[in-house]
Amino acid sequence: MERQEEYCLYTFTSTSYAIQAERKIKELNASLDAKIIPVPRQISVNCGLAIKFCCEYKKIINDVLLKNKIPFSKLFYCTKLNNNLIFIEG
């Protein structure tokens, strides 16, 4: 039986931006399921941290980053099928 999980990731140019982003997202809405995770090895970025969240919250989280002038590197749409990860840059 295949098990599939879909989520989005924002990557950042520095660790401090990732931490600041998580803090601002939680200040806006503590129930949003957005958390800091290590950047998966398959993604090449400057910082080792990313924000993982449900893609349905993409607009809300993007608005938080823009409003608070928190720069991010890239957005990825991710699918985990069994133990295989697929990343699509958004």
C-alpha cells in the first residue's frame, strides 16, 4: 500500500530568517502547522533550515514573509511517496 504525503517548503538564505519566519507565522496564528525542519539533501540552498507547511497555507505564509520583509530563497512543492521524495520548485 502506497503512502503519500504532500507539503510545501520555503528555504532561506540564513538560519536567522528561517527562525524569524517561524516566529512571525506562529504570532499570526499559533494553530498553523508550520515548523522548521532541516533542508532535505536533495535541495541545494544556502541555509540548512526550511519552513515546512501544508500547501493550502501558502498564500497566508507568503503574505507573512512579505509583510515582515523576511527574504526567502525558494518555494518547493514536495511529495513523499513511501520513502521517495519528489521536489518541484515553485
